[in-house]
Amino acid sequence: MKVLLTGAGGQLGQALIASAPEGIELVATSRQQLDLADSAACSGAVEQHQPDWVLNAGAYTAVDKAESEPELAHAVNAGAPEAFARALDQQGGRLLQISTDFVFNGTQGTPYQPEQTRDPLGVYGASKAAGEAAVQTIFGAGGRGLILRTSWVIGPVGKNFALTMLRLHHERDQLGVVADQVGCPTSTLNLAQACWQTLQIAGDRELPAVMHWSDAGAASWYDVAVAVGQIGADLGIIDTPAAVQPITTADYPTPAERPAYSLLDCTSTRAALDLNGEHWQQALRAVLQQAKTP
């Protein structure tokens, strides 16, 4: 199986490369090799490599910056998957599009089902929603374009909330962290496993066109920050955790509005992929063990 991977330099991309199963011919591209803002380059990569799958793990993920760079966010998050889908539709091959909980508005207060209507709040969510819509429009219900939504991605490399909190626990005595936004962290280690499982199972049986994957449980950002300090101290990565104070979204205004409750219901996806979910605190421990330094 030949897989064209985007976002190879990102935290998920690095986890995917490290965990690629035997028998995968992996063409890993980072921003330097493939500019996702260039639709023609995306189409050209499919024509050049003729992959069995494009695993589109690359994205514009700067949620706040997207508010001032909407054209770039849409070019990367909507234009690239559309270009991949059109090229694959012509050349043959399939697409796994990684998407986000930010396609929902976060107002319903119960976990979101994969089939629910998209209603994003900001530019980032809207751009990812547009990418999903393009994939679904081009491929229809034929199963050649799959969407895997995830949330609050953390990993042992790159930039993410867990590593930022680990550094701040090391540097500060007190932290204030938002406690009224609820979702679930997702380890890149587990997300990569779900991606590879998707590609391998999809050759044998039909999978849902839209799937949800996060680690198990629910948390606020405050909960995650506290857990990072506790686990970091337990592992000997930091000496003493900072005192973490819960604050509200209003106390920490950002350019982009974020969903207050974006928990994804992963029940059907876990059954379809034959994978059990790991509780987010266990997954966080594995991430921090690999990170090792704040």
C-alpha cells in the first residue's frame, strides 16, 4: 500500500511515520516538500506519486491567527483536501482527511455524533468544515473519502497544550487555566494507531464516511493542566507542580471563539476500527514519558 502523507513535520505526522506498519510504502511530505496552500501542487503530488491513499494530516492549526489570515487557513484546510479529492477521483486512490471538533459550535452539552450537522464558530473551524464538505461532495457515498475528526491533540513533540503546560509548571509557581471549556485530549500515539487501522481495515470492509477519535473520558483545560503537573512530578520531569487556578473563558479572551463543549462520541468508530479507547490521563502519561523534558 502506497501512502502519501502530508504534515510529516507536525506532531501527528511524526507519530504516523514512527508507527507506520510493515508493508506501507510511505511518501512523507512536510511543508518544504508540499505546500498545502498550493492546490496545483497538491494535485501534482497525487499525479506524481499515484498513491493508494492520501493521509492528509497537515493543516493550518493556528486557531487564533486564522482570524486574521482567513484566506491562508481556507487554502490549506479546505483547498488542499478538495485538490486531493479531485485528483484522486481522476487518478484512483482514496483519502483520509483528518478533521476537528471545531466544526461544531459546542452548545449542545452532550457528545457530538459523527453524522451531526457542522456549525463552526470561527475561521479555523469553518475552514476545516469546508474541507470536509469538499471531500464529501467529490466522493459522495462511495467510501473513497473518509473523514476522521479528533480533538485537543497532544504529543511528545511539536507545539501542544500538554508540552506548554509542562514547561510552565517548570518555570512558574502559579498558573491560571480555563476551566469552562470541556472536551477530551487525544494522544498522537493513539491517533496514529487509529489512522493506520483505518487504512488497513478499509481495504477489507466498508467504514463510516465520518468517524470520531479521541482518547476516552472528558476534561477541561484546567483538568489537563493539573494532570500534567501531577504526572510530570510523578515521572521526575519537574520538581514541584505549579498551583493551577481555574479561570473562565471570559478571564482569558482570545481572537477566536472556541466551543464550550466539544466532546466527540467515539463509540461507533471504536467498534468499526476494533480499537478500545485509552483514558486521557493514561495517554497523557505516555506522552509525557516520551517528552521527558519540559
